[in-house]
Amino acid sequence: MRRSRPRFPPWRQNRPPYQQSYRSSSASHSQQQFQQGQLHDVFDFVNLPEAFPSIKQAIEDPTLTPIIMERNQQVTPAPADLFTLMNFASRIRQKIDTLVLAPSSFTACQVSEVREVGSYKHNTIIKPPVGSQTPLSYDLVVVLKTLPTREAIDQLGNRIKQDLLSENQPNEAEVLSICNTDYGLSIENGQMAVHILVTTIPMNLNSLDPSIHLSRQICKHLRQRFNGLEPLNTWLINLLAHHCVTNNNNSHEQLPPSYALKRALQLLSSGLFLPGSSGLYDPFNDSHANSRSQPIMTLEEQDRLCSTSQTLLRALAIHPRYVLGLEDGPDIFAGPCQLNGVAFTPNEPVISKDESNSHMSSDTQQQAIYVEILMSENENVISLSIGEYRFQPIDKKFESIDGKQNRDLLIKWGMRGKIRANMYIFDQPFQEYNIRKFILDFFQDPNVLSTLKMFSKAGEWQILNQAVHDVRIEQLQTNVLSLEFFDRLFNNQIVRQQSGHIKKCIEEYKDEFIVDDELRKALVMDEFETYDIFSDNDRKEFIFHLFKHFCLGGQVCQYEDEVQPYLDVTKSVYKDLISVQKDAETQTIHVVSPVFKIEALNDKGKKFYPSRTAFEQDFAYMIIDPIKRHVIILSNFYEGPSFFE
């Protein structure tokens, strides 16, 4: 009797696109899947507890864990060697720090700061391969205020060498050497090496010539031993190790090392970096595709990485001590063999080098394809010259402005419907030093001209649809992360401490505003002493601008008797517009979004956006998220109907 075809579980009935195309046919079809935006997550049973319930709690593997710990101890440098390396690097850093504190003592270049980076800082340093002449290394980044020319770097190296030799260390003159590298300098003393990676501050970028811990250690060691894992660079290993240990089905518990190692090989075997996969979350990748890592690999390298991981995953179950290098064994990638008494055959790659060379798959090419698809969705898009930013509108609703959160207050202040926030996505990395070009490209993009609106004299919204010849730009500060910034209103008796009521005053007139309380007097009337409670720098803060705009309101405005509604709306809008990040070392939060107050000028040099007047409440701000490549335009118009949706 013919046996019926087994029914696959739900997670296998809809196979990922790459399994249907990449493994069975040419690479062109898989690229076509990518161009259609059909990205998928690879199979990871750790994050599928409903389909794969755990039989037992994820505890340490009693067989694999001791092997991992033993091998980790073998590949970790001896404490004495690490101390010697740290001592050598500390001496070099001390010499460079001297140049930071006393720049006049060295004229070849000006050093801004020095930072530790690399494996030593992350505590993931491993021994060099056996028989290798490569010394243990320590990485330092030196940021120059001046341009990092070859002559300046050479003189910097000579100065460091002279300062080191002046300490008269025994036999150091014979072994100390400095060599130039593509990244800067390498200083060696025969046993240790300190790599100095030279860079410069962002303001100098436009002056450069464009032509010119445990799981990590084991993964890095495996990459050393098996050629198929070579496409994994240090950063991808860091991302993979962090993901495997911490991304545990929304649990705060970290996976044991043995589970994390097997999970890393399982993800790679499932096609984590094959075409069409969404990859890993990369917090430092500013591409639009959900900030996912896009490794620079050819199709042959992607296929080799996947097949090698599949082979190693099977070998790990049969002979883990061989995989981790604690015991010798046959070359499992050479062909069929006996591994720990078990017949073993390696996986064979599908893509050859010749096929791969005709289908290069770099992160730049993939990103360009994605942006081209995104931009081509609008039928009115036109071809722009290379190097120009292109923008596409995003249908984004800001709850603090368009939603119900502050609806009643904005109506009361005459701003509901006249204050707007529009979001766009752009296609190239943001360069703050070139902000004028960015803003001009924004106002000259057809997608912006056809979607960005301004308020007409007749009280109606109309599309901008007018050529912008120049812009006025004022950069604001975003250093404030707390409403404590406004405590001075209470401390200076502008607002009563207990009740929060705003103190009243004799009516004064400022432009079109009737000022009848101490709060608005402190905000706009510079002839009074209370104006000085906010310094010039304080008044450059974006949050101050928002607070001031809400306090002044629209053409028909009912002022508040208490300050709290103004603070609440300011806080919610500020949080909605800016993006923040947490520093991994200091655990402090900082704003990553630069903010600019902008005005667009016509061919006669006259302002026409956000309005033709220079009135305080006719404003437009550009808030840029350089990581997600989002730009928000916040605009308001003073005149017109008091309220409309």
C-alpha cells in the first residue's frame, strides 16, 4: 500500500522564499524576491514556544558546557600577557593624552581625543593561531582636529616613539618599531602591538579626498579554524553572539553558553545571511530596512557560510570536542569520513564562484535596490542626478498632534489643525556638515513639492508646488531630557510653587500678543528682568521653542491659568518628534536627532515658506533621524480658521 505524504507542521507548510529559489534554482530569482520586498525571518525555535514547547527548562548542557569552558580557557591569553599588553597600551595612550592636554607642544597635528575599541575593550581577545607571528594587539582610535594626512600621521608616530624611548625601558630601543598601515599606525615592541586607528572630526569630512565575551570568543575561534566561516567579520560575530544570548523569546534571562553556541550555528544553518533573510538587528546600521545588518558577501560566500554551519552543527552533535579543537580528527570538509565512529558526509555548496561573481550582493547594492523600489511607487517621481537625496512621504500619525491626546487643549489654544507634522524617508546617509544641501534637495524633490502643504491667505491648505532657490537655517539644541529645565519658572516666582498657577501682571502688548501674565512676559519681553531666567543658550533648545509656541497659541487663543497643561503638551510633542539612544558604556540617554528651524526662499530671495511673514508663530522645524533615515517637518500657521480637522 502506498504511504501517504506526511503532513508538515504549520511552520513548514509556507516555506520561506529563499528555500524555493535559492537552493533549487539560480540566484537571480532570489534577488527578484528581495526586490519585491519579501524579507523573512529565519527559523528559530527559541522564539517559537507555541509551536515548539520546551520539554524541560533550558539549563546548562552537561556535555557541551565543560568543553566550551575548557576551549575558552585555552584560547584566552594568559593574565600575564594581558597585563603586559595593557601596560604597553597605557604608556602609548598616556603619550597621546599629553598631546591632547598640551597641543602647543606638537604642531604636526592636533589631537581631539583618544578612545579604546576592539577585542581587548570588549574582553573578547583570543590568542593568535599556533605558529603565527602575529602578536597580541590592542586598538586605540585617535581623533584629530586637523586632517589626517600621511605626513601628520608619520610625525605623530615618530613623536610617540621618541616619548616612549625617553622612558629608558630596558632593551626597548632594539625592539620598538612603528609601521604605517591603511588605518594609521601599528606600534610593536616584539611581543605586543598597539594599533592606532586615525580619524578626524565630522566637520573635516568634506575636506577629505574621496578617491583616496565568551560566545564571541568561541565564534571567533571557530572562524579561525574553518574557512567557510571567514565571511563573518568581527562586527557580525558580535551581533550574532549578542542575539543568541539575550534574544530569548522576550525573556530577560540569558541563554547558557552551550545553548547560545548551538543556536548561533542553527541560525546560520537556517540561512540567516542568505538572500531574502531579514538578518540581525544592527543598532548602528542607518539603512531603512528596519536597521537590519546587510553583510557584504558574494552569493558564493553566503552559500558557503550556510553549508559550513550546517556541517558544523551536525558535527557538534557527534563530536563536540573535535569541533571546538580540543581533539584532532579528520578534515570533515574534504569528503566522506569517519567522525567519532560515525559515517559523516559534509554538505556541498550550491553556488560556484563563477556564478557568484555575476551576482554580487553587497549591502550598498541591496540598499540601492530597496530605495529604487520605494521611490518608484510614486508615478510622478523623476530621475535625479547622482548624489542628490531623494524623499518619499510616509503616512505617519503623531498622536500628540493629530490624535486625541492633546486635542482639546490645541483647540483651546487655536492651534488644532494648523500645526502639522509630516514624515518622509530619505535614501542616503545623513551628513550633518552638509545640511544645506540636504535641505535644498528636500525642497526640490518632486515628492515633497507634491505633498508638503502650506496655509493660503484664503485659509485653505495648498500644496507647496513652488521652486525653492535658497533656505535659511538655524540649528537648535536638543540637550534637554527632563522638564526640570522649566523649574526656574517656579524658583523665580513666575509660577506659584504649590498650585502651579501663573502669576498675572498688568497688560502689555508685544507684536500681536496681549501679555497679561508673568509667563509670557518672561518668554517674549526682553525689556523685563524675568526674560533673563532663560539664557541665550537655553533659548536655542528645541523644547524651549515648543513650550514658547504653545504658550503663545494661535490667533484665537484661550490662555491657561496653570502652567501644567503647557508642560504636558510640550513633553508629549517633544517625545513624539525626537529620537534617543542609550550609551552602552555610561547607560546615559542622549538625543540623536538634529533639529533645524528652516525658511524657504524664492528666486527673489524672499521668504514664502512656512509663510511670507516673519511672525513668531509661523514656523517650520526639520527634525532628522539619521539612524532610521526619517525627516519630520513640524509647521504651524498663525492666521486662518481657529479650528478645523
